[in-house]
Amino acid sequence: LHHLFIGAEGIFGIITKAMLRVFPMPERRTIRAFGFPSFEDGFGAIVEMFAIGLTPALLDFSESNPSLPHRMLRRILSPSSPSAILYLGFEGFKEEVAAQESRAIRICQEFGAWELGPKEAQHFWDTRHRIAERYYRSPLFALGNTLLTNLMKNLKYDFVHVSLPASQVLEYRRRCPEILSRHHAHLLEYALWTRPELFSVVIVGMALTESQAVGKIAGAVNELLALAQDLGGSMEYCHGVGLRLGHLMERELGYGLEVVKGIKSALDPDNIMNPGKLGLLET
């Protein structure tokens, strides 16, 4: 039954006991950083790795604000700066790590990558949990702190984490700007985490009032999630559905949602276990 309970966000039961499994430290761990001339090049390298069964222990691939004006300015100010950055981590017994690392480097180079050096890789590893601090130090926040202090409360961020068939990732990325533009929201970052199928978008919206900013973001997020569903994917791969995305569950599962409701009714007839989660509202 654990396959049923895991990922169900507590709607089917309560955890009363857990077992901890301890693994030994890996014999060797290495971190590499690669710059790519484009998101497409980096994505091609990642797909090639997974196609041959090469699965790094760490994969973090990102493209920050890839709008044309920003890209042109970056090329002028720093011609050698990458359009997208890929961080790869390998760990295990030393022969395994050496083999995976060597093949990954070769694949990345075949797609136009260059290494950014051990200092860049180690800096990422040491600061990988400081996302909030990184955005706070971004030019956008700096601008707000100096010139737009009164409007900062009306600046709203959100994250879209969708799973997609790898064959649809580039199409999804291509269609994102049109959706954001329609809702007057702005792109901050595209990213892949762990696998080529797990795609994330960081967006921001600003308006004269807080409610308007929230509306911009909510409209954009709903459309981005629906697009992932239409392309054969799923609307969330890490944070869960919770209450916020419940309204899209029927669109996601179709009649499958009725099956979930039937299981919920059988296991929790009084609806006392996390009521309302996963779109299972009381009737």
C-alpha cells in the first residue's frame, strides 16, 4: 500500500512509524560546471546522457532571463559568458565516477560546452541552498530597494514545476513567453532539475496593487500548467498539488479523479485526513 500512500499528501492516512535507512558516504564525489551557447545545446547534451543511461547524482541546468535584449546586452558586455549553465555531480566508487565524468565531459563538449572551472562548480555546491538570498541580491531587487520601494510589496514571484515528455520540453519553452506576455508577467529563469523531463519556470509580476500582481501571476501559472497537461505532461513534479492546484486535478486525471475519490471515501469516510487536498473537496 505504500505506493498508494506516497505522494497522496496525507489524504489516505497518517504516518505512525517511519524507518530510517543509512547509506555510506560515497568513495568519491565530483562537481563540474559547463557553459553552453544556448539552452537548446545544453538540453541536447542532457538528453544524450540519459539516452545512454548516464544519470548524474546532481543535475542543475538553468537559463536566466533569456529575452533577446538581455541576451544581446550580455553578449556585448561579456562575449564569453554562457547563455545557459549546467552543473553536474557524480558520486560513487572511484572507477564509476571517473567513467561517468569522462563520458559526460565528452558529450557536453560535442554540444558546444566549455568548462567554467572548479571554483565555479564549488561555489554552486556551497551556495546551492541560498536561492532566496540570490534573488534578493539580483538587479531587480536592487532596483526595487532604491527606486521602487513603495511598489515592492506588489512584486510577486511564482515557480512552475512541470513534468513533460523530453520531446516536448523545447516546444513548451518556446510557447512560454507568449503566455507570460499575455498576462503581463515576466520570465526570470528556465531550469531543469535532476532529469530532462523535469522543467521549471520562475516568473514575476508587478502591478499598481497587490491584488493585480497576484492576478497576473495566477493567470499565467494556470495557463502554463494547462499547457504542460496538453503536451502530455503533468502540472507539478516536486511541491505537490495541495489546495492551490486542486482546481486543475480533473483536467489532469479525467475520470481517474473519480477513482481517487472512491479510494478516499473507502479509507476516510468522515473526510478528516487533510480535507480539500488534491482537489477532493467536500460535497
